[in-house]
Amino acid sequence: MENAHNNTSSAGMGSKEFTLLVATLMSITAISIDALLPALGIIGNELGAVTENQPQLLISMLFLGLALGQLICGPLSDSSGRRPILFGGFAMYLVGTVVCYQADSLEVLMLGRFIQGLGVAGPYISAISLVRDLYHGDKMARIMSLVMMIFVLVPAIAPTLGQAILLVSDWRGIFEMYLVYAAILIVWIGLRLKETLPKAHRIPFSKKGFVEGFKEVITNKATASYTVCMGLMFGSFMGYLNSSQQIFQVQFKTGELFALYFGLLALVLGFSSLVNSRIVEKFGAKYIAFRATCLVVVASMLFFALHSFVSISLWMFLIYAAVLFFCFGLLFGNLNSLAMEPMGHVAGIASAVIGSVSSIMAMGIGTIIGQMYNNTLMPISGGFSILGLLAVFLLFRVEDGHAQVTEA
């Protein structure tokens, strides 16, 4: 860990605090989504949702803002440094949160969520770039796995936090909590985090520079392939996320226990991320990601077929979901690290393009799967099966993929 300490000392803190800060910065996206999940049905009823699936769009709008915001924050992060983008992103997030808090219609609330999404792009981009500034290769994958492990604790507790707020307040209380959370992070960054991108390494912002960086990302076969894989798998995951409140509270009638089940599954993902952090340097990120994707496909095909023979019960779904979440813990950090690995010299723009493309894909895919929800799990398991197969094909086709994937 001496290496890690030397790296993170340039950020003004030790490796443990740095990992915790990066995870917390990334977690503002997760808490902005997951704490609101228990309130989606209530919001839909109060603000006059047209269909039961319409409140799901409150999740999609945040992702749309995140996807577009990354294209702005990435180049600015490379040209002006990480700290200014962090502060600017949080300022935008606070504006969006206030709009949400004061919303009197579903449309205004969606606008506020979009602005929130634009805001969280700053912390999200900066968090990944902070790690890329200080690490590379499988060491970066290991740090990202540790970040993901901590990051996953947020969705494990966020729905319970949202549910608890609903016991003492209305859904607007959740947005008050968002304001406090953002304020704490602003103070932490202001007091503890030093700039990790020296002026000598900054890339002046220009239209030409952005276009060239964008072109470099999308024409790099490995980066482009891993980015599309992220979009496919994250989109499938978003289909589940959008439908999760209805799956647990409507289909399986779990009531307030929704937060417990959702949190337990998130802990599975956290455990998997911990496992990945221990094995990624031994086996390699590509080896692990390929096999995890294959397992998602096999499990999803079996679960989809199961619908033809039996009536799906809660315990069956939980077993299937636990397998998926374990695989996600092996996927997300590794795919992101693999996509970023060739892009160290344009980390900010690369982060922006990779994040934006994969998020736009995920938002579109997740919204379609979510809106197809019909009180069964067939749209979700079918989505994982089909999109997972496409991801397997892409992973296999990455340059030298066959040799690396089959190498034990």
C-alpha cells in the first residue's frame, strides 16, 4: 500500500480517505435515485401520473441529465482541473433539488430531476478522473472495485432512508435530505481535496480538441467496445431499477419491506465488488468481465424459460436477482477500467464520452424495458438475455480478445 499512499498523498489525503471520498462522490448519483424509489408510487398518485409506469421517468430524466452533463464536464475537467468542476456540478445539483422540492406537477419534477442529473455529472466525471490521475491498469481496477464496494453501501441503505423519511414527512423531505448530503460533500472537498491535475497536464478547452478527443475514444476498438458493453449491461440493470418499486411493492406485495430486499441485493453487489478487488490483479479485468457477462446470460435465459412452467414467487426472483447482482459487482468497475485504460492522456474527455454514450444507451434501454413492465419479470429477464448476448459477442471480439479471455 506504500505505492497507493504515495499516489494519493498528492490529493492531500491518505489512500483510505481518498477511496472513501471518491466512493461518496459517485454515490450522490445512487442516493439521488434509490432514496426516491419508495416514494415513486406516492408521487405518481399525488401529482396525477397518467399510467403506473410514468413515475419511472423520474429515474430516466436524472440519467438523461447525467449523460448530457458529462459531455460538458469532461472537457472542462481536463482544461480547468477537477476541483472547479466538482464545485460547479454541486451548485447545479442544488438548483435542481430546489426545483424538485417546489414542484407541483410531474412535469416540473421531471425538469428538476434533469437539472439534478446535469449537476451530478460533475462529481461523477471528477471521481473517475481523480482515480485515473493517480492509478492505471489492474491497480486502477482494484481501486475502482473498492470504490464500488463502498459506493454500493449507499443503495443498500438509501431506500430505507427514503422510507424512514416518508414515515415522518412527505416525499419532499427526501429532497431536503439531498440538500444536506450535497452540502456535506462540498465542505469535505473544500477542506481536504487538493487538485490532482497539474496545470502542465491540462488540455486547453477547444472545439477541435473535444472533437479529436471524442474521435479518439470512439475509434479506439477496445474503448468503444467496452463502452457499448457498459451501455448494454447498465441499460438492462436500469430496466430492473425503474421497475423495482413495482416489482416488490405491487407484484410481490412486500410493502415497506421493499427497502430491505432492495438493500440486501445491493449488499450482494458490494460483496462481489470486494471479491473483485481481491482477484482482479491475479486474473485480469477482461477475464472476469467476460465470464460474469456469460453468467448473466445463462441465468437470465433459465429464469425467462422458468416463466413457462411455474408461477414466479418472491424467493425465486431473489435467487435470480442475487446472481445478477453478484455479476454486476464483477462487471461495472472492470468494464469502466478497461474502457479508460487506453485513454490516460485524455482522461476527462474520455470519461465524458464513455460515461455519456453508455448512459444514453442505458437510459434508452432501461426506459423501454421499464415501460414494458406488465406485472411479470419477463421483460427484465428477456432484456438481460438478449442484451447480455450482444455484450458477450462484443467482449469476445475486442482485439486479442479470444487469447485473453481464454487464458486462465
